[in-house]
Amino acid sequence: MDIDSVLDGSGSSRFKRRTLTDRIRHFTPSWFAASMGTGAVSLIFHNFPYGSKTTLRYIATGFFVLDLCLFVSFNALSITRYVMYPQIWGLMIRHPVQSLFLACYPMAFATIIGESLNLYQDWNLGGVSFLYFIWGMCLLNVILTMTSTFGLLYYTITRHKQSLESMTAVWLLPVVQPVVGASTTATMAAVLLDVSPRHALLTLCLAFGQLMIGLPLAFMIGTIYLLRLIVYGLPSSPFITSMFLILGPLGQGGIAFIRISEVIADMSAAGLLPPPFFTDPYTASIVKFMGLTMALFLWCFGLWWSFFAIAAIIEVFSRNRVPFGVPFWGMTFPIGVYVLLTLQLAVTLDSKFFRVTGTILGLALILLWACIFVRTVFLAFEGSMFYAPCLDDMPLPANPAQTKDTEPEPAIENPGTSSADRLPTVSIRNEETVAQPS
């Protein structure tokens, strides 16, 4: 059956292309992952070690404009969705998978803030007034991040029905937010240091607090996810791309450690921190060494996980046909921030190895982003990219003007997206027959 084919009231199949209201109704928070991935590509171009810096900055600015357009458009679609169909909010928040993608919003916002800081530093756009506007957005994002982290975790614990077998790496999304926020907030503190040390110190404390909350939580859930893989095997094909999500807290955590340590070292050298420890002449070197050590630890772990995730994806793709959908965007941001950590280590260590490695990984990510973007544009125009699994539980009328007596539109099985979101995953290992002991 064609991807746009659905069943009509009589049970026969017919071709149907999604209308604008259908697309709005099926627009999910997971789309913000596209904004996250585009923002990561912009930041990679800005930090690319080879080529003309001016040209790279123009390219990075172009991707920032694209990212901003995506972010604003997704906000408009989301607001329209919940205004037209207020019932969907309850369905979405109660869905054990779709609700977790609400965490994509603060992380997409964080990429906008990071790109805006690059504009300020590269072009002195807006001067100090624009810098403080970015700072205000950064503080707002800290509030959104911490509220979302606590709210999603608490709701998942107290309302959702989960099981170890149905677990995917998507569980990481709520706890990755503070780590992503820590990296952006630490960068904000470094830029503010030359303007207002007092505000920079406040921002630095917020970055450190987010990192110390998010990273341990990410390791906790990552450990549980590894247990799930050991016990039940690889996840089913729609969720296999989520394995790269582990790279998110590793990459952003490493960047946050380096940025925080550098800001502390600069403040210590300038006598902006209280004695006695921070006034010691060796403090700056010790703090930088500790930050670099933690970043290298996270980078090495990320390298191992990258090989593991690639091997798992190759195995699943070779056994099953994996339908393309929005979950594919979940690969771009985690890989992107891991590339950014590699490039940051190249600068910190002045290492040719990390420069070359970061360049190769960066070019690979840009190619991956381009392939996913082109495919997304085609399927979004066609309409098959828009699919909300949470609506399968309680189908709503496609037209909000329909009365309650009108027969609801049947649920659409859409191969263009991850239809398995509404069901527990089935691991590859479970497809094999296991001999039971007599």
C-alpha cells in the first residue's frame, strides 16, 4: 500500500495526501531535533579548523538563519496545533515516548543561543545590548531546561508505564538537557567575562550546577540502557538510530568541562575569585588540567560508543528495512556535539590528531545532515513525515469543526515515521528461538 493510502469508511483503500490541518495535527515535538541538528552543523562550520575563516563564518551564519527559521516555524506549528486541538496536549504528555521529545525544545533553543554568541563575537552584532539580550535568553533557557528535566522525569516516574524491554535511548532526552544547557551557559560566561565579571560568575555557577545535575543522571540512565541491551539485545529497527543519543551528554559534557575550567582559570588569574584556594598561582593550571582530563575521559568513552552504535546500526539495517522518519534527525545533534568536542580538544591541546579527526567527522556529519535534510524536505512536502503516534490511542477528527457525532478518521499506519513508538520495542535477539532447558 502507498504511504499516503488509508482506509476509508467502507474499508477499501484509497490514495490520500495529508492536508494542512492533518500536518498540523500530526506535528510532534520530535521535529525540534531537526533544529538541533542544523544548529550543530552551524557550530561545526564556525569552529572548522581548515579553510577561510571569513567564508566559514558566512556559511555558519547561513545555517544559523536556516536554524532560526526552522525553530520559529516549529514554534508556530506547535502553538497552532494545541490551539486547534487542545485535547492533543493531554494525549501527547501521557504518551511514554512522544512526551520525552519535549526535551528537544530547550536543546534547540540552546543551539540558537550558541549561534547568536558567535554572531556577536564574529561581527559584533548589536554590541553589548545584544549580548545582554542573549544573556536573558540564556537565563530563560536555564529555567526551561531545569523545569523540563524535573517535570518530565517526575511525570515519567509517576504516570507512565515503562518496562526495561521497551526502553530506548530516548529516555536520555530529559536528562541530557542540563548538560547541553551547561555547555551553552559556560560559553555565555566566557563571553560575559570581559563585560561584567559579576554576571559572568553568576552564569558560571548556573553552568556548573546544570552540569553536575545532568551528567550523573545521564550516566545512570545510560547504565540502565546498557543493561537493557545486554539482557534483551538490540532495539527494533525504528529505534536503532537513537543509540547515538549517548554521544549527546558525552560531547556536551566534555565541552562544558573545558569551558568552565577555562573561565575559572581566567577569573582566578584576574583575582576575581575569593581566597585562599583561588588566589594560589597554581590554581589556574590545576583547574584547566582537571577540565581537560574530564573532557578526554568523555571523548574516549564516546569513541568506543560510536563504534558500538555504528556496528549495531549496520546489523539492524542489514536485517530489516528501516523506514525513514523524524527519528533519523536524532543522529545529527549527538554526533555533531561529539565533533565539536573533538574540535575543542584540537584547540585546547593544539593537536593535529584532533584537528584531522574532527575534520573527517565533521565532513561526515555534514554529508549525513544533507542526506537527511533533502529526504525530509521531500517527504514533508509529500506529507508522510507528519505522524503522531500518540493519536493512535484516541483518534481525533481531522477537521476541528467536525461534531462529536462525526465518525473519526481512522488511524494511519505511516511507514514514513517510527510507527513503533506506540508499542514496546522488540529486540533482534527475541526473534530467535531459544532452547529451553528440560
